Amino acid sequence: MIVTLLGTGDSPGTPILNCHCRTCEDARRKGWERKRFSVMVQNNGKTVLIDTSPDLRRQLLDCGVEKVDAVIWTHCHFDHFGGFGEFYRVQNNVKVYSTPQIHEDIGHFMKFMSYKPVEVEAFENFTIAGMDFTLLPVNHPPVSAVGVKVEWKGYKVVVSGDTNVRIPEATLREMQNPDLLIVEALAPTGRFRKHMNAKEALELAKRLNAGKVVLTHLGHFFPPHHLAIKSYPVGEDYQSFSFGEGRLDEFFGD
């Protein structure tokens, strides 16, 4: 099983249009960026996307992906589902898994697309390509939102989804002891109604007893990547984690 961070940015990405802060300017000068959020999980020659970033066409081209076998949506914000239209005229009738409420929320925007909605209740296990998935309610007001648990051959990966610190206790129990925690952290510090900062995300990782943690959904509030990585386990676009034979390996590729 391979898990790839397709995009590690928040809703506007980095650099932000018409922003000339230190981080955005560093990204322009040095040619790096944070595309919008999506996580790719691959196993047995199949590809599953957790969220469909507005940058999805570029992300799939960069990773050499020609077919998506299934999608999971975590909530109805555009930076998490808007790229599903990149399948238009390329691939029809993709199975999309989410809760009934999230399907209803996103369905208003997706009437032009042919896809197969699969309604899954929270905490209900379902299997794709030999991997077991579970949708876990989180707290991202005012919309309904979930995190995702992925289990395969004794390994456990948890994607927090967009959430603040007020995650339900039932969800926290399901998230316990992940080999890899992919957790959102909008900024190093600060108080946010809908999101966590880096300190809160790392406290969550400690509470969950995560084997490895990587921060994602990062805003330009962090310093440039080469500086941020010295203080925080910030993720990077196309960073991948390979699971198998009793070990977790990390690599980069685009």
C-alpha cells in the first residue's frame, strides 16, 4: 500500500494569488508550491482518492495516474471536491463514497457529472482494493465533515480531515495508534473556529499515540518550506509512504 500527499495546501494554496508575503514570494522565486488538498491511496494496482483537489489534473499527470478507481469525499468545501470535474470527458461512473449528508451537500454542485454515489454511514467499514476504510465524524463547522481511517495488513493510516480540536470521543477511539497520522494544521499558532494549528495537531498526534505524523492543509502562515520543516513535520506535495513487509518507507516522486 502506498499513500501519497497530492496536495498539502489550504484552500487558496501557496503561493496565493496577489499575496507577496515572505512565504508566497519564496515559493515564486524558488518554484515550489502547495497544491490544494488530496490524498492518494494505492494498492493492488488500484487508486483511491481521499478528496478531489481543484489541482487534480496537474497532480494526476505529475504522478502518472491514468485511472481513478474510487473517491472518498470528506466534506463539501470546494478545495476538497472541486477537482472531481477533471474526470469530465475522461472517466465516467466513478464510485464516490461518503456519508448521505456529504453526498447531498456536494450533489448540488455536481449534477453535470456522471458518477456513482455510494452512501456510507459514519463508523461503517467498507473495502476497496483490499483496503478497509472507515469514515469518522470530525468538527468543521458549519458543515458535516469526516476523517478517514485506512487499514491494511495490520497497518493503520488516519487522515484527520479538516477539523478543529473538538473531535468526538468516539472518533478519537477509532483513530488511536495509527502508524501514520496525516493531520491538518492551518498555521503554526493562532485560534481558528474550523481548523487546528500546529501545536494542537501535534498534541492530537501525541494523544493518539501516532507512530509518524505529517502536517497538511498548510497555509502561507508557515514560513517557507525549507524553514518550516526544521520546526514542524510539515508535509510536501508528492511525499509518499510505502507500507509492507513490516516496515514504513518514505520517499518523494513527481
